[in-house]
Amino acid sequence: MEYCETTALKDGRTCLLRNGTEADDKALLDIFVLTHGQTDYLLTYADECAMTAEDEARYLKEKAESPHDIEILAIVDGAVVGSAGIEALDTAKEKLRHRAEFGISVDRAYWGLGIGRALTRACIACARKAGYRQLELDVVAENAAAIALYQSEGFVEWGRNPRGFLAREGHWQELVLMRLELD
Ligand SMILES: CC(C)(COP(=O)(O)OP(=O)(O)OC[C@H]1O[C@@H](n2cnc3c(N)ncnc32)[C@H](O)[C@@H]1OP(=O)(O)O)[C@@H](O)C(=O)NCCC(=O)NCCS
């Protein structure tokens, strides 16, 4: 899918939100590794990233050509500072085709400027355009900022998984399961 919008940030700068393309392979890899090293709230650790720049290029090409998936980059002053995307749960199964998953991360240096909300809204708009009926996500229960963002955009909690993640330090991370009806 394609997407391109600009939005004004809280500090007066402009943020470009656009779908990633093959040429963003290195930038996406860099922002993935950076953001996954900045928080303990994401699914994978930075050192678990097995993707190469070639893998990212292939991934971004597929996303750009896909009628139902997208990876949106947030770009400030020419640098990729965050990304978010939607991905079909399972397009091969008719009963699951209405559901998509949402994921997001923003460079910590750019938190609190409105980028997370802008990316979330862009993904919701793309999910509607793609014809999904429900957008879903799992979020660590302690991730108050993300939960506040999701709730304010209409996501509701439908369940919890107390042993969702087992962190390296040995503690459980409870997951809040959220969904947004799109119709
Ligand atoms: C969650 C995340 C995407 C938010 O991005 P962001 O750019 O800082 O978000 P925004 O500036 O657009 O803020 C959106 C809303 O988030 C909430 N929020 C942001 N920072 C917050 C904080 N420190 N405490 C409480 N709520 C906060 C607020 O509701 C805010 O809305 P408001 O500005 O109207 O008050 C970002 O913190 C992040 O990337 N975290 C690490 C990765 C992650 O946790 N991803 C989600 C996995 S499920």
C-alpha cells in the first residue's frame, strides 16, 4: 500500500509519514535495532534481529506492492525516527481476512512530539482503506504511554495474558490484548 502525508509536531517541526520503499532498507534496519534497544516493551531484543539490508529491501518492496499491508516511516529533518505497520493475520483463510495486526516504535529521542499518534492514525486509515474490519495488538501491561495512546484512538482491551513475555531477566511481562473495530 502507499501512503504519504505530513504532520506538524508539537515542537513546530514537520514530520513526513510515507510508506517505506526498497531504498529505505538500511534506514529501517537502523531504526529497528535502535528502538528495540531503547525499551523492554517490544517483542524482540535488538540482538535478535536477523534481517539484513537485503531482507529489509525485499520486505519493503513486498509491503509497498501489497494491497493489504504497509510499513509507514516517520521522517523528521530527513531522518527516519519511527515506523509503524499493519499486517494481515492470515490472508489464506477467509475467516481471518478481516483481521490485521498493528505494530509501532519511535526513537526515544522523539517521544512526546506527536509522532506515535500520527503513525497510529495513518495505520488505522490504511487498515480501513485495505478493507479490514478489526485492527489488533498486544501491549505490555506496564507500557502506560502506549496503552493511553491506543485507548485514545479507540482500541479496547479484550483480554490479558499474564505470561505473555518472559524477559531475559527472568520476569513475566503481562500482555494486554487490544482491538479496534473499523466499521
Ligand atoms: C508508545 C510510543 C509509540 C508513543 O510514541 P510517541 O511519539 O511518544 O507518542 P505521542 O507523542 O504521539 O503521544 C501519543 C499519546 O501517548 C500517550 N503518552 C505519550 N507519552 C506518554 C507518557 N510518558 N506517559 C503517559 N502517556 C503518554 C499520551 O496519551 C499521548 O497523547 P497526548 O500527547 O495527547 O497526551 C513510543 O513511546 C514508543 O515507541 N515506545 C517504545 C515502543 C513501544 O512501546 N511500542 C508499542 C509496543 S505495543
